[in-house]
Amino acid sequence: MKSTILYFLFFFIGLPLTIEAQNYNWREYVIQLAEEEEANATAIENMYEELLSLELNPLNLNTVTKEELEAIPLLSIEEINMIIDFLKFNRPIMTVYELRNVRNLSHRTIQLIIPFFNVGDAGFNRTDEGLSRTDAVTTGKSPNVHTPKNQLSNALKYGRHEIQIRFDKTLTPRAGYGQFTDSILQRYPNRKYRGEDYYNSIRYSFKYRDKIQMGFTAEKDAGEPFLKQDYPKGFDHYGFHLIINDIGKLKTLALGDYRLSFGQGLILNNDFIGSKSWGVDNVTRRTLKPKRHFSTAEYGFFRGGAAMFELGNISLTAFYSNKLIDANISEDGDITSFKVDGLHRTPLEMSKKRNTREQVVGTNINYIRNRFQTGISALYHTYNKMYNPSLREYNKFYLRDSSNYNASVDYSYQLPGFIIAGEAAVSKNGSVATINSMQYRPSTTISFTALHRYYPISYNALHAQAFAEGSRAQNEQGVYIGAAFSPFKKITVATYIDFVRFPWPKYGVDKPSNATDFYLLGSYNLTRHSFFEARYKYKKKEKNVKEVETKNNIVLPYATHKLRLRYSIDNNIGWNFRTTVDIARYKVKQSEKELGLMISQNINYKSRSKLSANTYLAAFNAETYNARLFSYERNLLSTFYMPSLYGKGMRYAINGRYDFSAALSLSIKAARTRYFNRDTISSGADQINGNSRTDIYTYLRLRF
């Protein structure tokens, strides 16, 4: 392993610095977001899907609306207003690069969003593809308008179809797929997976501009049965969605599977969940129109119908969801917790499959006038069983009922350089939670954000996802201060500090506790195509620790330090090299420190013809799970993989994509992890008797 580390160091030092240019690419930005430990893989995949769809169907700057700009998750509220103000006085736009003239819009943001725009035809309002400006001039006819008849005919003629088929398989044998006698299975039925040892999904989507979206998903996880005796339904999970936009006053109609977000997320947000380090400009959220749920994730979406109407300055959103979900049920028939992994491989897991019905109904009324916005939201949900988690000190104030309701008021107001925003929400028991933030951007090179949240221990909102250190908008008070600035031309810095108080015991902490979270990211552009980046994260929290002499729990502070150093270089013939060093240090007070080190190398190649490829190699040595290391590994299109590595070993992967044509492409990836300090990997039915694991992933995409 030492020789491997030396190789990486020499490679890192010896990379040439002669190339020019670093492009701010939205794909690279999403990769950076995926690398954060707190990142939600489903949220990242949803973001990637939305951005990819926007790139394939760019917005016309001469007709784009504020609502359409809000669909770009990379833009903050202030940046959207900047663009709208600029377009109001400068249309028609002749080139997308005129965005460089938007006051206080940074060069980095412009580079990120340019792929999502075109200038269409500056002389016309929105037209369908059926009649171009040239046709109109030569024939004397007016461009097509969006009548229902034209909508349907043009959708059938110009809509885009896409089919995605994914197949993954672990080549290394795992215990759950072994041979067992009937007597063993009768005694231990959950030792064996009932299905095949591969993952498979099929997704179909249809899209016509920004008017119509339709699609379905079908998926089975490894170990879930497919068309076997007693399991005749084929795939384990099916989903469907239909989104129609701009039907008169009806701005959006969503049927099937969809996602929503109201206000700052204090009562409802299953749309997009970010981490604190994703940018100080994007801390403030906003109410968005219903979006499709096209991910294979089986949790965190609604199933039913939603509609958004627009009447002048007022928009009204109403929705209803009726869905069967997985839950852990007590002997008394109560829900003790929700099962969110979507796995149904053993009799025990299958017994929890869709055993609970959840119904949710809600509405939002949003008013916008100039720079002022306010909204009123309400939500009611019910289960066909009592929700009653097993009583513990930390969950003493959790909801214990078969239903709950929440209501909230949110607001935002923009002044020159300033945005203030917030939300106040109440739950069924009368408990009130609040979140308020202020952003200040005096120039394109500097911005500040301050945020305060107050989530009482008695506040219950099971569909909330708001800015928080914990996983629930409950039992938390905190102050977040962030800044992003560019002190010199080639240097950018982003930083925040978050002070948190948990007034009531938490899981694993038997008394009220505190946390401090600090983040610092600095990037230096060595040339136009190469940069050096350093990221430091510090987190101090408290947890239960067993006292050696008395065997009783005592609460002690612990601190985690993580440092990442990265060097990246592109050249102009398709190669990219990225070398990363990750260091982790974990220490509980009165205990020995635990260390982790990883050095990884990514090499990407994209030819000008049909082939692109990537290799990844990492050597890691993390003493414990607490000192584990995370590193982004390029996965198949539309999916993200962030391995959590600890112990001593190596991880290597290679993947490639070949475009047979503009319509058909095939991606294949092979990955292997080998440990030097263990003889088994994982446990239970997933256990591998050996020190290595090998996986194959395939992905076929057809567009027409």
C-alpha cells in the first residue's frame, strides 16, 4: 500500500501545469454536491435529471418567465430576479452571452446556467416547432399557437421519447444467495433472499418541450423475486407520472407520482433536500410547482394528483395523495417506524411491504407582487393505523396519533442586495416552529447569509424537510452564518459556521446537547483549465459513551476533522485528471484519536467521436468506521455513487460509454473493492466470505 501512495504522490506532483482553462460545468458542480456526506442520493439524481432535461430542452431567453427560471435549482431567488429585471429592459436578446451583462450575476453562475438557454427567435412569441419564422415569412401564415389541437398534434410529432434499462450484478457470492436445506429455512426463513442476485430497472419518459411530461418506472432490487412462483407481478416497484403545463389558468397538472415543496419546507418538502455546504446563496427555499417523480426511489414522493392555478398575482396549489407505504408494525398493530429502503428480499421484509395506507391532502396560496411574496399553506395526513413509536426518552414528544395537520405562513422580500425570507408553522398540538434568513450580496464577488431556526421538541411535521442539522425539523435551535467571496481574481472562498442547540435528549444522547459545524472551501485557478481546491470540515457534537468502571452512559463531546486537497486539470483533447487526498480525524474526549487517509485518482476521457471512459483508483486506510472516508466515484449516467470506505484496502473502477448513434448509447462499469485487513465483508445475508467484492453495472439508453 505504501508503494501505491507514493505513486499517487508522484503523479500528483508531476502533473503538467501548461494547459489553460477551467470551465464551470454544471455536471462538475453536481458532482461536487454529491461528494458531501450529508447529500441525499435521490435528491442529487432528481437534480441531475432536471438539469439534463433543461439542457436538452433549453429555455428561450426572449420568452422565459420567472416561474421557468425557478425550475433551475442552481439559481437563487436573488439571481432569478436579477435575470428577470435584465430581460425586462433588454429584450430581444440576440445571444445567451448577453447574460454577462446582468448586474451582480457572477461569471461562475453564468457559466453554469448558459447550457439551459437559447435565444430562439427574438421577433416572435412562443411558437411550436411546426412552423418556423422562415415558414411564416414565406407562407404568410402566423406561427402556431398553443391551442389544444396544435398541442396534441405537435406533441405527437415533436415529442422526445427515452428508454433507460439498467442491469447490475455483484459477481462475488453472498450468503443470502447460497443453498439452504428446508429445515434451516423453516427455522431461519430470513437467511435466504427469495429473488435473483441482480438489480434491474426500466424507465420510459416522453417529453414535449415544457408542456408535457409522461413516463413510468419499473424496478427490482437485488434479492427481490421477479416473475417467480408466488410473485407474479414481475418488478417489485412500479411508478407512473403525467405532467401537463399551461392550460389556460391551470399552470400545472400532475397525475401519478409527483413531488412538492411549500415555503421553506417547515410543513412540506419532498422535492429537493440540500446540505448546508451547497452554497450560501441557496439556503432560502421557495414554493415551486408540482414536479414529476421519475426516480426509482420508493419513498419520499406523493401518488395521486396535484394542480396549480395562476390568477394574476395569486397562485393556488392543491393536491391529494393516496399511497401504500412500508412500515414496522408492533404486536398491537401500531406503526413504530417507517421502512424507507424499499427492499423486499426476505419473508420479514416482504411482510412490511405496503402494509400501511397514507393519505395526504394539502393546499398553498401564494401571492407575489414585485419583490414581495407571501404564502399560506396547510396539510393534513392520516394513516389507517395508529402511529405510535416505542416510547423512549428522546421520542417522548413524537406524534402518537393516526393523523396530523400543519399550517404555515411564509414570506420573502427583496431589497437592492438584500433578501429576507422565512416561515412560521404550527402543528396539531399547537406547537410553533419558525425559520428566518437574510442574504446580502453587495457585489458579484461577495455574499453573506444568516439564518436562524427554532424547532421545538413538541413540533411534529412528518413531511417537513427544512434547513436543519438533524434529520427532523424538531428539537433544534440554531444560528447559521455563511459567506462566499473572491478576494483575488483566481481565488474563491466559501465558508459557514453553524451553532446548534438540542434542548431535549436525542437518539444516542441522554441529555440536552450542542453542536458546532464549520466548513471552509477554497479554490485557486492555476490556469484556465486547472485548479487546486482545499476543503476543511469540522464538526463537534456530543454522544453517549459507556463509562469503563460503572458501565453507565455518560455524555461526552466528540470532534471530527476532515481535510480534502484536490488538483484537477483538463486538456483540450478530451482528458481530465483529478487527484484527491482525504484525511479524517475523529476523537471522543478522554479517548484515543482515530485516523483515516485516502488518496484517489480519477482519469476521464471523452473523445470527439463516440467513446468516453473513466477510471478510478483509491488507496485507503481508515482505522475505524468513525474515521471513514467518502469520495465521489463516477457512476453510470443519471446515477451517483459515493462509497463509504474504512479499514485498509483499495478501490478501483473503470467505466465506459459508447454512443452507437445520437439515439442509442451503452454504458458499462466494473468496480472492485479489496481489503487487506479483513476476511469477510458485510454481515448477515449480505456477507461475503473473502476480502474483495466485484460489481458490474450496465446501462442502455435509447432516444427517439
